[in-house]
Amino acid sequence: MHELWLCKSVLEIIKQKVLEKKCTHVKKIVLEMGSLAAIDKAALIFSFNIVTEGTFAQNATLEIIDIPGEAFCESCQKLGPVQQYYDACQICGSHALNITQGEELRVQSMVVE
């Protein structure tokens, strides 16, 4: 269950910002999560609630923005959507794809007090 480790890492990132801004409480955290990142959203939310318990982020709302997979095709030189790593280009059928989006997990923003 790597989602627990991911949530601990997210909490560390948020902690740095909280200390930097001299805040006391985080009310909301917005994450961007790529569809190719192999992260179970339900497990991430569950882990987030466990990891934030007793911290400055306890009871914070977690919003997750889904980022669709996208790849650049080396054959036809076009960008196109991908659902999985082994998908073919939807334009020309080639498998010479370079993923350009969809693997990320990043903190987009947070609301603090």
C-alpha cells in the first residue's frame, strides 16, 4: 500500500509550507493525480485521513483533480490520450509513445489559517 507512503510525503511538503507561512491549520489540500500514476484514489483518501490525524492538517478536506494520460507519438508527431501504458496511438496505431502527462501526483494548492 504505497498510498500511505505517498500521503506521508505530501504531509511533509505541506508541513514545510505551513512552517514557512507560519500557519497553524490546513483546511483544504488540492492534489493533482495522474491516471497513469498507479494510485488507488480510495486508498489515498483513507491513508490521508490516517496520516493527518493529530497534525496541523487533521480534518482538512482533500480534493483530488484527475489528470488524464497523454502521450506524444514519435511516429505521427501528434499528442493523444492514453488510458494505459501499453496503449497504441489513437491516430496512427504506433506504440512509439512518450508519456507527457498522467504520471504525476503533486500538491496544487492548499487553504490555511
